[in-house]
Amino acid sequence: MNMILHLQRVVSKYKEVLSGLKDINLTFNEASILYSIDEGINTKKAIITYLQKDRSQIHRQLARMVKDNLIEVRGEEYLLTSKGSLAYSKVRSLNVKFDKKNMKVLSEHIVKLDNLLMSIKN
């Protein structure tokens, strides 16, 4: 599948729920893309990392989000390793919790990702 189209679908999914404080279920890859942008990880680098399928940095970020209770893992097939990385092969899907605390950050990430996608497309 064309990665750009895939990312655009992920952005659309988030945009649909940004107006209301609802939860959304995502595949691990969909969540990886959004949360790779958080905490100083460069957006463009994150996309390139994703495309190169070297996502250890993204996995660590997701693990931090789980620890901070911003996202939760659905189901029991989930492992947070002692070094703080997420054993992603065991994760089926993530449930992103939308609340006032992370809504602003989430909106900013979506705008950044959307802009990047537009610049890649053009």
C-alpha cells in the first residue's frame, strides 16, 4: 500500500474525533505514526524511520505514552519490557484516550503531520 495514502487515512481518522472527546481504536502502526512526533522526535525523521521500518525510537515513545496513561493497550497481549520499550509484536491495537490534557498536543501533532504529508505529496 502507498505509505502516503496510509498516513492520510490515519490523519483523517484522528480529525474525525478531535472535535469530541472520544476514544479511538488504532492499529499499532497507526498509533506509532502519531506518537512518534511527540517529545522532540522530529516529524520528518519519524516518517523516514517509519518508512525504513526501523521503529525502535517510536516503540520507546509509545511505551512512555502507556506509562503516562495517555494511551492504553487493549487485550492481554502486551508487554512493557524492563528497559521501557513496548514489545510491539504482541500488541494488536491501542486505544488512545482523548482528554483535555492531551487534546491540544494531539491537535498540534495532527497539523504537523498533515502539513508534512501535503509537502511530500506536492
